[in-house]
Amino acid sequence: MSADTGKPDTIVLIHGLWVTPRSWEHWVERYESQGYTVVAPAYPGFEIEVEAINADPSIMDDLTLRQVVDHLSAVIGALPTPPILIGHSAGGALTQILLDRGYGAAGVALNSAPTEGVLVAPLSQLRSTLPVLKNPANRHKAVGFTHEQFRYAFTNTFTEEESLRMYERYAIPAPGGIVWNGVLANFEPGHHDAWVDYKNDDRAPLLFISGGEDHIMPPAVQRSNAKHYKSTATVTEVKEYPGYAHLLPAQEGWEEIADFALTWAVAHAKGEATAPVGG
């Protein structure tokens, strides 16, 4: 928290799968222009440019969600004040996990991947993830999208020209193991990497923002995820934007969403974050 205002002065932007921190480039500029310190950390090994990753995606063949969570925990834990966490897609699930561990003053999950126990899986989501899930061998390799597959999953409301531009600028393969393990966790006993305590009264406030036309993480997934939270001591809300696809941070009109997310997070931020688990 800022010592002068008592409000968060730092924002951490957490990217999802099939993209890198570059996908936040517009949000970084907008928030920094408002005086915030903005951190957009990469997953371990993703610190290089999109073009370099596409040239050799093997760096992510065996990356796990736990490794990503531990890496982000270290980054956020080293910050001088509790930040606002904003995550997109898998970054939304990571935001939920980090909040559950005591990190952050408030969190926003955009078109969020679900945390463990959310069983809603619309057909459009299954079609979007089929390039990974169609082959169990993909659990140990990086799997990319063709432009046609990317457009269906990420940019289905974009023009063909704009979708291709987004694909060339942002798209990379994803660690197949993270996608597969997210599915299998709901059918195997015990807690897994994407588990959160839905009854955690100490968790910072959380907002789900959902694009109404999202194929890979449709609004039904966000609503179901939000309903799993049972605590009455903290805030969990859902906001839907009709007409928006999955790549919401780069879609025309993103400014309104970025401003709403920040305004909500500042208004609901905890005055004092809890001590991070293990931190």
C-alpha cells in the first residue's frame, strides 16, 4: 500500500498460456501513465521474446503450474507493498491461487481458467483445447495453435486481418502438461496445483471479468468458478462484457475494461494483506 494514500500503488499483470507478457503491453503503458508501478512477470523460461520462443519452444516442454506459482510468489513476495493482481486466462487461475496464498491486496481474473473443482466444460472450450488434449503425448511437449485454431480460441470476434496480426505478435505454444493436468486434477484424488480454499475468509477481494463471446473460457466457466467461493467475509463478483473474445486485453475497447478492473480493485483492496503462505 502507498504510505501516502493507503491504496495499492503497484499492479502485477499475469499472462496466460499461448501468450507472453507482451500481451499486456497496452495495459502496462496505460497503468504506468496513471502513476502506478507495473510488473508483468514471465513464466520461468518465458523471459525471452515471442519470436525466440517460437524458434525453440522446448524450453517449456515440462513446465508445471507449481513452478509458475512458486516463481510468481517469489516475484510478488519481493515487492515492497501488496499489489493488485490482474491475470488473464491461465493467469486468472494463477491470480486466484496467489490470492488464496495471501498475496495481493485485490485480484481481477479476466476470462479466467478455472481452479480445481470447476467442472463446467462447454463444447467450445473442448474444441479450443483439442490440439493439446487429442494426444496424451502432448503432456510432455509444447503445443501451439495454427492461426485458424488461434482465431477460434482467442480472436473469434476479430476481423481476419486483425486476428492474424494478433497471432503473429503474441502467439506461442503452451506447455501441454499444464493443460492436461488441469483436466486430470478433477478426476484424481487429493489437492493438485490449481487447488484453492474456496472458504478462505482471509483472501483478498476477487473480480471475475468475462468476455461474452469467449470460446476457450466461456462465461459459464467464470460464473461456475465464482460460485464455488463460499466465504461471506470477503468479496467475489462477476462482470461480463458482451461481444468480447478471449484475447480481451488486446481487443478494441480494452481501455474501458482496464479502467473498470483497476477502479474495482482499488475500491475493494484490503487495507492490510495477510502474510503469504510460506512467505
